[in-house]
Amino acid sequence: MLDLSRTTGIQGIMGKLVDGVWKDVWYDTASTGGRFVRSETKFRSQIVSDPNAPHPAAANRYHLYVSYACPWAHRALVVRALKQIESLVSVSVVEPLMLEDGWTFSPQHPDHVGQRAFLRDVYTAADPKFSGRVTVPVLWDLERKTIVNNESAEIIRIFNSAFDGLGAAPLDLYPEPLRAEIDELNDQVYSNVNDGVYKAGFATTQAAYEEAVTALFETLDMLESRLEGVDYLVGNTLTEADIRLFTTLIRFDSVYHGHFKCNLRRLVEYPNLWRLTRRIFQLPGVAETVHFDHIKRHYYASHRSINPTGLVPLGPKLDLWMPVA
């Protein structure tokens, strides 16, 4: 069986820092049986209400670095919008293309804090000897001039509660009575759906690809059944579980179905999941966080090992404003 990870010229562009030095290297799937394995995030500090803490809750102290294309960064943008903390936490957006220099800034999409050229410079400003992938989202402390956190799952929980005393909307996406159920569902959705589309798209053996796609659609089938007769996944109320799923679903038919070969079914063939996607998209502030131009340009033009021509498809046309029953 052909192992694409060993084929000359098939490598994509996904650099990382090694002791603070940029290296243009793709994921090593040859050592994992053709399977894509996501790296662990490194910055895991919290923002808390204690004014004497390293990162105390405060207005206009924190800055969020995102890509409109990235589903992990999109989580943070959606929760920021729903919690109505846009005026408390500022944002810089990277360019959609991620080529030999990784995530980059430009005159159209500048670094509003440090006027840096590359996102990797944000990482080395926090740690000059940093080793690891340069990912979004990144939550930056403007006062201490360092990264607070670059784990999306933790950033959305920070946004959910840290700014509640500073004018955030009274919305709790991680309510105490539902936490165990949310956590259990998150684990399954993360492995098989959020990360599952990448496991399929970046697989370099047939077996690894089929394993990922099978688990993906089995989980989508389960979620479709779970949503029968209810509006949301847990407790029939909007929670972070819905947001975490939404940022994958909103990209599904435009990117993952074709580009990542997740093509057993389209999202629009799942009535309940398609309804959930539209329901969240139509919540106040959420539509403004969805940028299909960035999404499609990033995936189709950045991943040259998957799409060598870099051509970006015009479709599909999705009516996300279709009324939600």
C-alpha cells in the first residue's frame, strides 16, 4: 500500500518552532502508521477574579489572536460574541493562507498589538526558546506581555466566566448541573468529529483514513439521533458542547466533505445537525464570526499536499438563514 508520507513532494507546509527557531516541517505521519496526531498546547494559564493573580480579570488587558479559517479559534470568537465581551477583549486576525512562514500578518490583517510579521513572533515574545506548533487561538496579556493560554477549550471557559463582573452577558455555557454530561460528550466529539475530520484529511494510509471516516460518521449519526425533538445537545439548552460542534459543522460541506474526503454524507443530509448549525449561526453576533472566504482559501490553497493546484471551489451554496423550526 502506498504511504504518501514517504512520497517525494507530497509534504505540505506546517512549520513549528524548535528552541525558538522556525522550521518548515509537515506532520510526521510515517511514525504513526499514517495517522495524524495533534500536538499538545503549551500555554495553560488562567484568568481569574483575584486581583493579585498573575492574570487577573480586567477590561482591555487581554488580546485574542485568531484565524477566521480555524475552527479552534472560531470557538473563541463565537463565545466572545455570545458573552458580548468584544469591547473587553480585542482581536487580531491572521491571513487565511498558511504557507512556509506559518500564520502571518499583513497590512490588511495586522498584529494590532506588536505589529509583528508572523504569529510565531508572538510565541517567541512569550518564550524565546519555545518549541512546538504555532497555533491559534492565542490569548495574550497586554500588561505582562506574554501568552496566557493557547488551548481553545480553556479559552472558551475563560470567556464564559472570567469577565462576568465586568459587563459580560449573563449566559452560562458550562452550567454546573450539566458539566459531567458536557465533558463526556465533548471528549467524544473532539476525538471523532472536531479532530476526526483532520485525522481523515491528513491521513497518509488508506487504513488510517477509513478508520477516521468511519468513526466520524458513526458519531455524526449518534449526534443526529441525540438531537431528535430537542434544540441543543445537552439539557436542551445552549452549552459549550454545541459551540464546539458548530465550528466543525459550519465548515463541513464547504471544506471537510470534499477537501478532507469526509464524503459519506453531507451535513445538509442530517436534518437535525443542519438545523442546529443554522440555529447557532442565527444567534446574535455569531454570523459575523463566519468568514467562508477565509475558510475555503485557507484549506484549499494552504494544503498543497492535498490540493496541489490550490484552486478554491466556488460552492457549495448554503442557506444558513433558512428559518429554524
